[in-house]
Amino acid sequence: MDHHTAVHIVGGAARRILGPHVYQAGANKSVESGRLDITHFNRLSRSDLDAIEALANSVLGDVSRTEKTELNRKDADELHGFDLYQGGAPKGNTIRVLKIAEHDIQACGGTHHDEPGQIGSIRVVRSNAVQDGVERLHIVAGEAALQYAREQDELLRTSSEIFGVTSSDLPKAAERFFSEWKEQRKTIEQLEAEIVRLRTSGGGSDSTEVEGVRIVVMEVDGDLKTMTKMLKELTLDKDVPTLAVLGSRDGGGKLMIAVTDETVASERYNAVTLLRSISHHIKGGGGGRPTLAQGGGSLPEGLDDALAAAKVEIGV
């Protein structure tokens, strides 16, 4: 009853806040929540939702009773017009009309409160676009609204304790920590790139040269995203033609192979062919294109054998 009635009230509030073009495109009600789809030409902001919520709650205090009447369909049409059927046209010659003062009038056979104030409170939690021109409002009302408030309060309290600040200072603290995290992430990525440069220059065991092509075969720590960044660092410069074979034990074992495009390296080596010749060592497979291939497996312990096989295949 809370959510059936609240959906009517929120729909009426949306029409008054957003404009008469707003029309109900669908609805769903349960004990836990309500959902109302409305037609609207823009995405809804939080300020839009707050205005709809405020008007909906004012109705709870301003309207003392709902009116439920049964009318002949012809009489109902003449009296209220097509807007009466926003929730869908019911069958039969006699229809049941729910009227919440002049705020909302619809044909509806659902269960509703006689007194809107019995709901207590209505919250419009969020909205999302379900298709072009249709916004979905997520609603909690009555006991569900109280439970939602308790859960939100617990989230605020727990988060404030984690950050060591008051709830009013939580947004600033979260913003500061997130900014610091992004800066640290950039620093880590720069250091990872520097590690790659150090490991693949100066004649170390991870890098060698074969007839004008730098050959890099090494194990790294990280996932495919990290490996992709390393490969880009290694193969971007066409002045240093490179074949790079990277392996990681992450997630069962991963292999990525890249070749500097449009150079002697890409003329001489095929990343897909090389990958397929070594991926069985990690019980995996993969594919890609001649200059970039990747694969995964289920045997990370076989990574050493895979990288050793790559060296044999290349001839280093």
C-alpha cells in the first residue's frame, strides 16, 4: 500500500515539477521498493529528484484522504480524459478511479491508503535512463524509507570511522584521499615504466639484440593492463625495433607479445605465431594480430618454460 500510493504521488509531483509532458511509461511495486518510469526529454539531476521528493512529501500532509470511486468508462473518459489511463487501460465497462485531491487522478485497481499521511515519508532514491526519453525513478516509502535511512546512516557512520572524520567532513576527506590515490597511481605507473627501461637497457639478461632487433623476454608482475602499458613502452619507438615477450603468473598465467610496427622487427617476427608455439607450456592459448598477441592459461608454474621456449624459438 505504501509503494502503490507513493508511485501515484511521485508521478503527480513529477508532472508538476518537470511539466505536463511527463507520462507514466511503466511501474513496479513491491514491499521493499517502488519503481516509476516517466517520459522526459532530459536526464534528471539530483536537484530535480529532490524537488519531486519534496513535493511528494508535502502531499502527505496536505491531502487528508484519497477518493476511490467506480465510474462508467464513458463517464470517466468525459470527466478526466485520456490521462486517466497512465497506468494502462483496465478491462470492462466500469473502472475504479483513485483520486489524490487534484494532485493525481488515475484508473487503478491496486491497493492504496485511504489517508496518504499513513505512508509517513517518501524518498526518491535515484533515477536512471531505461531508454531514450524514459527515466526510471526508484522510490522507497513508509517502513522501507525508514530502513533505507538507517542503512544510509550506517554507511555514513562506518565510512566516517574509516577516514577518521565526522560525517560532515566525509565528502572532503574522500575527495582528498581519491586525489592522492590518483597521484600515487601515476607515480607507480611511471616507476613501472622506468623499471622496464632499466631492465631492457644496459645489456641485462632480459634484453639482447639480434641483427638490429632488440629482443626482450621477461617475467613481470601485473595483469594484462599493466603488461599492455609495458609493451607500449617497449615497442612504440620505431627507431628501436623491438620484439617483446612478457609473461605474468597472474590469474593462471598470461603471455603478451608485441612487435614494433612497420620496422624490420615486424617483417621478421609474427606475434601470433610465436604465442601459439609457447602458450601450451601454461596450458593455454590465445591470438591477436601479427604485431600484438595475448593469451592466458591455467598453469602459471609453466611460465618459465614458456619464456625459455620463446628464446629458443627466436634464437637467443
